[in-house]
Amino acid sequence: MTLPTAAGCAAPDQAAPLPASLDLEKETVITGVVRSAEAEPVPGAYVRLLDSTGEFTAEVVTSAAGQFRFFAAPGSWTLRALSRHGNGDTAVTAGRGVNEVAVTVA
């Protein structure tokens, strides 16, 4: 299966729909939007996925609408967004299926 990629980046397009073959009873997806303190979407933010010990696991760049997505294991994670609007962290306990999260940067 080939996923669409963002221009100039090997990461899948963060705004693309989830693949139809994805089994949400077995897979864990952490998805959401990075927003500024004024609640505006933040495009081009770097979102890092950190494990429960704070170790770097993955990074994606948000879409034009501020969207991001990670395919991860169930468990405790921290999302760290870095942008020209500021930075922000959000903790998430992800289970199987789609886990929607908002990250605010200031």
C-alpha cells in the first residue's frame, strides 16, 4: 500500500483519509490539530511523538489545516508541537482505534 506524501517530505500527507484497509480494532491512531492560543490551526508545525519516558519516537509536519497523525502502540504518549507561534505539549493515553487530540501552542 502506498500512502500520499506531503511535498518534500517522506511522511504521509497528514490531511489524507485513513487507509480503508486499516483495522481500528487492532491499530492505534493518534490524530488531531495543532492550534494557536487564538484557536487558529497552525500549518507547518513539527509534532513530535514522545514515549512514556520522554524519548523521541517520531515526528511529522502538520498539514495546511494544522492536522497531524501517528500510528502508534496503545499506551501513554506526549505530543510536543514546535511552531513559529510557540510550543506546546499534550499528554495522551491512547487505546486501539482513533484517538483525537488537540495541541495548543503559545
